[in-house]
Amino acid sequence: MTAAHPSPALVAAPAAGQRIWRVVRLNLVNTWTVIWIPAMIMGFIWLVNWLIWWIIWAATAPADRAQAMDGTQWSGGGFYIFVYMLVVAIQVISATFPFALGYSVTRRDFALGSGATFLLLAAGYALGFTLLSAVEEWTNGWGLGGHLFTSVYFAGASVGGRLFIVFGAMLFFFAVGAFSASLFMRWRMNGILVAGAVLALVLVGAVALITLTESWPAVGTWFAASGPVGVTAWLLVPTVLAAVAAYLALGRATPRN
């Protein structure tokens, strides 16, 4: 008497959630690229800023130190991490996509899994950034009154506001990076060149329209009235459009050597 074996057709395929989670794990295999390297570089940026703040603090009379350090709230050092997330998105799509298809991962599952990866990374970095901003406030600018995680671009408002700003901004850069890489996968360099040309024309057209209608004061008023939180909320619109465009492009993309 022989034991019965289920036929391949009767073996249940992994659920959609499991397939998507496998893509997430695949994208996070190289933790150095997506976690440790950006964290270390951000730490180095903090160290360089702290040294600059110390030089300003040491070279300024005690009565003028508060005013001198107040200018550090316009520091742009914190923007590095956002640009790096764009690079991470490009690397995830361009490097992992061909490998994933080789293991029979569908384009749909890869796109959804990569989107979930970007959501997790954005949430993690936003939480870390926000916690560091709280420490920066608690220590009075790391003992020198400096600003890196609490600069004006992050609202200087509630913890929830900073969390939303960093999370939304990171999602935007992730979406732009994924869209760029998806264009390259679908249409190679021609897609990048056409998209860049269209974007340049749109930006020039927008600048011309604002200039000819003398609307620059209104634009400045809108930014001031909206604040960082409001601007970030509007930034979700191009984020969603870029994510959808990346999904559609990957649906017909064919990796080539």
C-alpha cells in the first residue's frame, strides 16, 4: 500500500499577504544600504554641525550667543536623509526587480511589496528623526542651542506635526525614486529623457505663468499660510501620482542586462 501524495495542483499557493511580505524581506536583506549607512552618515552630519556650533559658541560673546545660534534653525543638514531615500528607492527597483522576477515573483507583488517596504522605512526614519528632535529640544540644542532636527522646515510644532512632515517628505522621495527607476526599467534611458523634458517644460511653464500674472507674492503667502504641515499634505498628491505611475510602468517592465 502506497501513501497518497497531494498533486501539485492541490498544494495551496502562498497568500497575497505572504507573497508581498516576502518581497519586503527581500528588499531589506541588505540592511547596510537601507538602514545603517544612512544612519551613520546622518550621525556624521550631526557631528560636523555640532563642531560648527561649538566654534560659533566659543567665538561669540556670552551675551550674543543666543542670537548667533538662533540662525542655525535654517540649517539644511537634515535634508540629506530625504535625498538618500530617493537613491534607496532607485536601488531597490533597479537591483532587486530583475532578481525577484527570476524567482517567479509577479510584477504586481513586487510593486506592492516595494511600496510596503518604502512605507515601513519612511515610518521608521520618521520616528527616529522625531525622537532626535525631542532630544535636541530637551538638551537645548545639544548643549549649544543648535538646530538640526528642529529647524524651521520641520514646523517647530508638535511632535505629531514633525512626525507627519518627515514621513510625508520621505514618501515623496521614495515615490520619485521608484518612478524614475520604473521608467528606466520600462523604457530605458529614453523614458528618463522624455520624463525629464516634460518635467522641465512643466516647471518652466509654471514659472512663466506665475511671473506673467505677478503671482509670486501670492505664492509666498500660500507657503507661509500653509506652513510645513500644510505643504507636506499637498505633497501627498504628487507622491500618489508618482507611485501609481511607477506601478503601471513596472507592470510591463522587462529587465535587461
